[in-house]
Amino acid sequence: MKRRVVLTLQAVRQFRRLAARDQSLIRRAMTEQLENDDATTETRNRFRLRRPSPFAEFELRVEALRVFYRIAGDEVQVVMIGRKRGNALVVNGERFIL
């Protein structure tokens, strides 16, 4: 099922803070995994969050980068982009707990 990927204002800011290489990786992964494929189907790198979160329903792993999103009708709403460092999630340069 083809869906349109929409980034929230916060996700756009986080995306712009990434290096050009990381932006390219994220852009390609969002197109392949979220737009052209069924974003609700779980795979090794795309899955529903284990614990409920007020921020997102799903996570997409792209190397050390993480894209958190939710499904709203025919849109995939990307709400947050972060990086894993060890067992910590870093968003906007700060440790973040979902």
C-alpha cells in the first residue's frame, strides 16, 4: 500500500541537523520502507514499539539512526528522528526516553 510520508516540524528540524550522508540514508529508507512498502508490516528493521508511547507507534532502524512514526489514514507521519549510542537514544543532542 502506497502512503505519503509527512514529516512534522520537529522531525524536519532533526532531519536538517543530520550530516548529508545520514540525510541521504534516511530519505532512501523512508521512500523504500514507508512510502513504497506497507509501513505497518513488521520487518527486522521496521516494527511496532514494544511499549506504548505518546510520540509514535512504529520505529524504523537505519544503521544507527532511528525514525519514529505513526500511521494516519493514507499518511505516514514521521514524528521524530534520532540516533542510537549504545543503549541510549539521542534526539537533538540530548538523551531521550520514549
